[in-house]
Amino acid sequence: MLLYNSATRTRQEFVPLHKDIVKMYTCGPTVYHYAHIGNLRTYIMEDVLDKYLRFTGYNVKRVMNITDVGHLTSDADEGEDKMLKGAKREHKTVMEIAQFYTDAFFEDCRKLNIRRPDVVEPATACIDEYIKIITRLMDTGYAYFAGGNVYFDTSKLARYYVFNDFNAEDLAEGVREGVEADANKRNKNDFVLWFTKSKFEDQALKWDSPWGVGYPGWHIECSGISMKHLGEDLDIHCGGIDNAFPHHTNEIAQSESYLGHKWCNFWMHVHHLNTTSGKMSKSSGEFLTLSLLEEKGYDPLAYRFFCLQSHYRKALVFSWENLDNAQGAYLKLIAKIAALKPGSSVVVQEDFFKLRDKFTAALDNDLNTSLAVTVLYDILKAKTTDDTKLAALDHIDNVLGLNLIDKAIEKRAADAAEKAAAEQAKANAQFAVIPEDGVEDPTITARIHERQRAKRERNFEVADRIRDELKAEGIEITDIPGGAKWKRV
Ligand code: AMP
Ligand code: ZN
């Protein structure tokens, strides 16, 4: 399988570091708000990678952190703690906020068929790991203590700018509006490993450490959690493209300085979901959630389908029109699958493998999901049996996660129910129910129609029972040509 590696800027053959396991790490959500559908694009595409590796036979161990402390409103180690900001906004404690939005995140994942990683670890549960790493970085001179905080010293590295093409000068200019330069830093790109001093002294979560009571920086959590569960190396680290710098760059800096060797082999970055006016972001407050899409009548899996239709290394523009088109195409696809007849034939192995190979060829090419989606149509058009098509669709849906077969079964049942209702309505219209006193009673009319339906279906037991029940209520039915009369006796 060829996978683009952001660290080498090339597509490389994916070869696991160890024979028996693929170690995969994913930057998890910052749980101070709902995930927006941009975040979810990243998790959908990472899920495809996770599932495809398993599909091809690898034993994957995937770890994800939950950022419930330390992520400030600016990447430049300044600003308010995002969690605290959420807690203030909603008049809750930080831990209440974290629990609420963690649950909401996994509920979104469930609806989108995103497999829960094997290990999900909140940042607040691994403080000892961070202290262990920072202690060694201090001992070996990679970190320093200044103004109450512990910083990583980027000047100690031969190579720091792994994930960007900026030169040092550009980055030196990089203090953003509203963010003051931190005078304690020896170098512009140094970053905080441990805070004891913050401009916002009301930081709710604090732990004891060799450098004083405080809390970890954001970047250290991913290194600590990954090493805790996956050891000293890593096959694939994933995240959205915005995490490449500074977050992942800093993860590499501190991890490799701590370990004394290379840490992660492949870096997979999912490009952004943008709105027509720019990047969708949580902090701008302007974002769409999965629940909002559902409220507007969209199936979460239509959103998954929308994401699969484009390559993960291209920015994807969200618009309602684009989503409408995706939902329309998804429903049409389901309808076509529903029209196939299961059990009508046999699975032709040779055809099945040919179709499967088309699918794997698409995903082996740097996870080309848009091409993989077209394979679904190739399967439907293939000159083979319905059972072969259904088996192939079912098989590849283990990766695409579109619930194709279940949705087709639902669709078939819904169509059958609709057809039966239409037939019943037609039959009712042709069968007159006449009250002898001229006073209509919709309940009695419905029951007489029900009796007529039972008779039509030659279910005489039910027909007689309805007649007896009506009789017991004092209602007598007389059959007439093209209908029935009734009266109260
Ligand atoms: P956060 O909860 O902000 O830490 O982000 C969770 C994940 O979503 C990270 O992997 C981000 O890189 C990713 N992400 C953030 N914004 C977008 C976006 N507009 N499109 C795709 N992924 C994004
Ligand atoms: Zn991370």
C-alpha cells in the first residue's frame, strides 16, 4: 500500500515496523465543544485507514487521546485554556464539560460508523508520563525552566521544522494578533512543556510536579499517551493538517529528544473541510455539527459518503448543495442495491475477487476513496450474479462503513410496506362501507376494511374474529356487492 508520508513529502510503500502489529496514534478532540463536521472529516478518513489496514490483514492497535487539559486558545502557548473557557461559558466544572463533550463526540462517531480506537485516554489521566518525559528532557539539557514554566529548547535540535516549508525568519514573525510574545522563551519556537505560571491564574486542574504545582502543555500529552500505550516507536501518527505545525512538529522534537532515536515512521494528515468563506473552526464559533445536519434531514452516513467522495489530501468545500448531491447519490446507490435479489443465485468467486481487487487497488493508491466509491458502481454494473455483487459490496463496506447492505434491507422493507399501504388504500376505495343510519364511524369503517383485507388474504380466522368482536359490541355487518353495510342492534 502506498501512503503519503508528510514527513518525507512522498508516497511511500507502507511497511510496518513490527511483524505482529501496526501501531497507530490519532490526535483526539479537544472536548470543550461539539466536534464540527470538519473535525469529523478528519476522523472519518482516519477511520478508513484504520479499517483498511485491518481489512488487508494487519493487527492494528490504535490509540487516541482526549484533550481535556492544556490546549490554550493559541498554539503559541498563550491565551486561555480552552477547557476552562468552555466551563465558564456553560457554568459547569471543567470535568463536567470534558465528560459531556467526550460522550457527544463518541455519539457522533457511532452515527458515522467511526470505529472506537482500541485505547482512548484522557490527557488528565497520564500526568506521571509527562513528568517522566519532562524530567529527562531537563536532565539532558533539552528543556529549561524560566519564569515559572518549563520550556523545550528548540535551538538544541539539528532539525526542527519538519512539517513546514517556512524558513526560520518567517516563523520568527509569527506572533499573532492578540498574542503577546512570551519573554521567558529563549527561542521564538520554544514551547511550554509544563506551566506553573499562566496569565490566567484560575486554571482549574493542577498537579504537583518537580517544577511546582501546574499543568502540562498540549503537545506533551500526545507523546506521553502514545509512549504509554504503544512504546518507543510508532507506525502511523494521524491528525488534521492544522496539527502538522506546531503540534506534530513539537511532538517529534520532544519525543525524539527524549528517546534518543526516531519515533514515528509515517505521518498522515487530513486536509481541511472549508466553508465557502474559509476554514471551519471551533474557536471561531461558526461551525456545523452532525446534529444540525440531522435536524435538517440529512443521514449522517450521507455525510460520510460526501467525505469519501474526495481525496483526504485535498481541501473539501462544504456547501448545502454539495451535501444535497451526496445525499441524493447515496440514496440512489442504496436503492440500486435494494433492487438486487439476495439468494437468487450463487457467489461467483472469480468475479468476487476481481471486484475486490479493483477496490484494493484504489485504496492501495494513497487511500483513494473517491475511486473506491466508483468501484461500488462498477460492482452494480458488473456482468455477474446478484449474490456476487451483494457479497462484494458487503465485503468492501467493512472499510467504507456506509451500511450498504443494512440500508438496502431497510429500503426494501420500507418499499414493501409502502406498496402494501398503497394496495390497501386502493382496495379500501373499491370496497364501500355503508352505515345504515347514515352516520359514519371511521373506527368501524377501518375495522370492516381490515376484515375485508383478511378475507382477501384468505385469513378467515382473523376475518371471523373481527366480525365476532364487532357483533359483541352490538354491530351487525351485512355483505353487499362491492362492500358491506353495518348497523347497531
Ligand atoms: P480539535 O478538537 O480542535 O483538537 O481538532 C480535532 C481534529 O480535527 C484534529 O485532528 C484537527 O486537526 C482536525 N480539524 C480541525 N479543523 C478541521 C477542519 N476544518 N477540517 C478537517 N479537520 C479539522
Ligand atoms: Zn496530538
